[in-house]
Amino acid sequence: MEGARNRLGVSGPVPLPGSCDAGRLYAFLRGESAAMQDALGSYVGVESGSFDEAGVDRAGHLVGAALRHLGFEVGRTHRRPSGDHRIARRTGPGRGRLLILIHLDTVWPKGTLLENPFRVVDGRAYGPGVLDMKGGWVTMLWALRALSAAAWDGLARTTVFMCGDEELGSLTGRPLIEEEAGRADWVLVMEPARENGDLVIRRGMVGAVRLEVRGATAHAAADGRGASAIHELATKLVRLQALTDRPRGILVNVGTVAGGTARQVIPDRATASIDVRAPTAELADGVMARIREIADAQEVPGTRSVLSGGITRPAFECTAATERLLSLAQSQGRQLGMSLNGAETRAGSDGNFTAALGVPTLDGLGPEGAHSCSFDEYVVVASLPRRAALLAGIIAGLPSLP
């Protein structure tokens, strides 16, 4: 990288003396705090909702350009209808192959930025996708920059996979992620940290289900004609939501509902998009069976239901190799005054795919914050250099793992 300011928004390189432990790297990264905040604002300013292909592609271009300045070769893969996936690779003289997972898309539709602009208030940065996961982009890029500034190049290969449809279940990204995982020794996932800073070592199963009800149209005043798809769907929604059993870790959420064409017309189509979560395959199979029963039960004569989708993310189990990654993270965290534990969460990530393949996977390496997927979503700005130092320390310690 040239000495002038580069596309990461920071000047460099600045050689660092000594070893690449998290404490020493943090001393460097604290000086980058303002640049990291500026970059976060720039990234949030590029809207990249899952259904905004052009926005996802613009985001991929920005992150890809930053990685090129760090010596990566970046390619892209077209997988419509989502935005492009991008894969960045860099080889080195060291030991081991690392795969880092980020995603380019957010849950926020185009135009959300007008209602919820990027802003920093009392040390918290707000805006659509700021925590999930544009703060993760910043954390990763500056961790790699700190290692570059320290002239550390201890891996044989580093790959960054940038998924374009993660928030949709990685339907087109999954096979590419699994292919890359087959060539990796370790996987680090840039999803947000838990609110207390903990990392993620277990995730449950996640499903995406679509329920479509078909009926028959008629004028609302026509006696005995028509079959309301909305009425039929409504009879099912409460039963679907009632499947949630939080003590057992089962969550069923009807996230979107659509139907009808006009006020005075009996609707012949209605759909619902349903999110399903369960900690184990047995519980996931059980809740899916109940969803199918509800879909098959008819309340309104003349209607029928079509269920599609299913479990999209396998369980992310904690293995001995994952525990070793956690131990490495804890040792690096202690140098930063951080007490880190491994947490379980019901939310899914692309780490579910790699962990299910048996590749050691550590998740939740992004910044600290809270309220992901809400208008109150925020990043603790002070956590950005600290989490970047933690990530850089972990990466530097990977070649020493058995």
C-alpha cells in the first residue's frame, strides 16, 4: 500500500516492532479509531438490502477494492437474483489456510437510510446494517491492515468470502461457501459479538418457509361465491406463531404476509414468509411436521395451501477444534482486558455451513453492539479497534495451533 491515504481511509503502512500479539496491535489500531468510524459511515451509506442487486454489488465493489489494497486478488460470481458473491484470495509463505466469512447484504430495503441515517450518539453508531454486518467489514479490514503494517504474513492462504444473499438464507452462496470450506483449515465469521463481547461457538438450525394459500375470486357482495385465501391464511397464522416454545429453543415467526388485489374483491392468493429455528435436528423435524399439518388443514372451503422451503442452515455444533480456537481468542483477549466466553445463539450464520462440514469455526468476531435488525441497531464505536486487534491476534496465532 502506498504512503498516501488509501481506500481503507487510513494512511500507511506503518511498520510495527515486535510480535503480532493483540496488545501490541491494539496500540496501533487505537490510532486508527477515527478512520474506522469514518469508514463505517461510508459503508452504511451504501445501502445493500438483499433485494437491491445493484446496492449489494456496489458494497462488494467497495470491500473488494479495500482488499485489493491489502494484496488480495478479488473475483466475483454471478448468482441471480441476489447480488454477486465475491471471493478474495491472498497467498503467503506461512502455514495453514484461513477462510473469513462476511456478507454484503442487509435486511434493510432501499430507502431506509432516509429514515434511519448514519449517526454517532454518545459513542454509539446507528444506521441500517451498522452492526449486521458493516461493522464486521471494518473490523476485518483493519485487522488485516494491522497485520500488514506489522509485516506479518504467516499463513499459506487467506480467503475472504463475501456472500451476496446471506440474509435470504445464502441460497446461492451456500454451495460456494461449502466449496471454500473444503479447502480451509479454520473459519472465522464476522457476525457481531454478543452484547457482552462473547464469541459464538454454537448455533441452532434455521429454516425459511413460504406458505401460499390459493382460493377463488368474486365480488365481496356475491353471495356464496369466492373462497378467501386471506381468511384461510389468517386461520393458520395464530396456530403457526403458537408453535414457538422458547424454553426448548423453538422459534416460529411469521415475518411477512401479503395478499389480495382490491378492497371489494375476495382474494384468491395470500402468502406468508415464516422463519423457523430449533437447536437440534430432532426438534427441527418436529416443528416442521407441525407446520405441514397446519398448512394441510383446511378451514375455508374452496381453498388449498402450498408449503415450500424448509431447514436452510444445519446446526453449528461446538467441537474440540472450535474450543481450541476459542482458547486462542481468550488468550488474545486477555491482553486487551477482555474476558471472553463462548456463547450459543438461536440465530444462524454462514458459519453453520462450515461447522457442519467439520471445519473448525469461530463466530461472533465482529464489533460489540445490540438490537440487530431493528431501527435501534448500533455499534459501540470504541469496540472497533479493540475487536480488530482481537481478530488480528487470533489470525496471527492460527499457525501455532495443532
